[in-house]
Amino acid sequence: MGADTKALRARIRSVDSTLHLTKAMGLVASSKIRRATEAMLHSRDYAGALERLAEVLSSCPECQRSPYMRDEHKDGEKLRLIVVAGDRGLAGGYNANVFRLMTTLPAAESVIAIGKRACERYGGDPVSSEKFSASDAYELAQRLCREFAEGAYDRLGIVSTRYRSMLSQEAFYRELLPLKQGSQKNASVLFEPDELTVLNAAVPEYISGLIAASVRESFASEVAARRAAMDSAGKNAEAMIEDLRLHYNRARQGAITQEITEIVAGSDS
Amino acid sequence: MNTYHLLISTPDGNVYDGEAVSLSVRGVEGDLAVLAGHIPFVTSIQPCICRVVTADGSERLGRAEGGLLTVSADRVTLLASSFRWES
């Protein structure tokens, strides 16, 4: 009996320290949620405005000559992917959902990973998804657009996580390049110096805005997923401790009863 | 003075969202200023110091690291990859 209570006490202590850990991680995630969702909404505004502009530009017949537009005759298969995942684990299915979606996509010519977990899996220097700045996105977009125009690859896609609500996030894939032809008719707008030049200047900004927005949205999803995961892990740990306490008390009581029985039996004889 | 709605947006948020009298920037073909009633217009801008005259007549200067300027009938939007107020 003595050994049993000792083992139970050790287990309770270990589950208790796990509970402390999940509580701390949950609190850290909660404190980051507000800032992360604000950053996400800001970058979403910016990307939305760029998207509307890209839609207008890609509708212009002159812009069909741009290297960024889809060429019907040369639809290559060399795919380059940007993958956005978290910096840490313990966020429920957040990272796993992104990696699972990756396996359903066609094989990529090269993968650009953002977020330490993605970097560990797909190689490359560790890039933090939390600290990824707008200027990092701009540099990356400049390089990607230049290489796309030179023909180093044919398609550019991004795998990231869409933030639906605090409780629901989903991994999704979106194709960034080449641009699809828009269907807006906006004849009364003046472009300086001309549509094609403005489009070619706008594409790196557009891609950079979309990358930054995706990274912000993924980070907001990560902290929300972590908080939910830590919340349920904390609840499970509490239930487990309660169960173990019951066993421990029962074992302790059993040991005392047995000792009394032995003493009584000893004094009787 | 006639005013229009000016929005200066960056990936880190909107830095200006309100009424303005004029906005001066450096476009690809030279300096330009936008006043109320400008025709719908789109251009890309070079890194420059932007001058905004707000509705109360005060002047604000800010550095933009390139971007796109869109003028539509009711609003002017400057999408800058980075923008910092200097005054």
C-alpha cells in the first residue's frame, strides 16, 4: 500500500505541473490574441484594397501582355509554394492541418517556409511567423515576382490558415501567380503612364500585401488554436487530478485501516 | 475649401483615414498633387515625402516607401508598403 500511495502522489504532482504549464501557455496565448487579431484586420484592409485594384488592372486588355498574367499557350507546371505554419507546437491541430493540406497538393518545385515548424519540416533558415514584418514580406515578394517574370517557375501558391472565429480555423490553399483575368469594366479610369506599367509595379505590392496578410491571419489562428487547445488540456488535467486524488485517498485510507486491524489483532492475541 | 476622403493604408494598418484638402506625392512621371474633384486616376508612386493638408488646414509630412495611388470619385487611397509620419 505504501508504494501505491507514493506512486500516485508522484503522478498527481506530474499532472499538476502539466496543468501549470497549460495554464501559463493559455494565458500567454490569450494576451497575444488581441494584438494578433488587430494586426490581422489591418493587413486584411490593405490586402483587400490591393485586391480590388488588381481586379481592375487585370481586366484591362493592355495588361494581358504583362508577364504576371496567365498565358493560355504556356501553362507550365512548375509550382512554387509558400507555407505558413506556427513557431511552436501545442496548438491543437493547427500545424498538422497545414501539413496535411500540403500532402494533397501537387509536388512543388521549391517550398518557402514561414514559421519555425514549417522551416523544420521543409528546410531553410528558421523564419518566425510571429515576427515576420511587412518589409520581410515585401523583400520576399520582390524576389518571387522577379523570378516569376524571368520564368524560373510557372505558378505561385500559398498554404496558410484562415481565421473564421476564435474556435474555428481552417487550412487553405490559394494561388497567387499568375493573375487571373478580371471581369471588371472600368473604362473611365486614367492610368499613368499606362495600365501595363502600373500593373507591373502593382504586382509585387499586391503579392507582398497578400503574403503579409496570410502570415498575420495564420498567426492569429495559431494563438486562437493554442488557447482553445490549452483550455481543453487544462480541463483534462483537472479531471485527471481529481480522479487520481480519489485513488490516492482510497489507498491511504486502506493503508490506515489495515494498520489499525493489525494493531487490534496484535493486542487481542 | 473642398475636401475629399483620404485613406493612407499600410500592411500594418491605416495611418490616415479622414478628410483632406490635398495630397502631394512623387509619381512615376513626376510630382503631383490631388485636390477635390480630381478625375479617377491610378498611378504608382516613388519613395518620397508626402504632404497632406488636412481639413483644418494644417500640413503633415510623411515618408512613403513607394506604393500605389488610387483616385476614385469619392475617395483617394494611398497604398504604401511603409509609411511614417515625420510631422
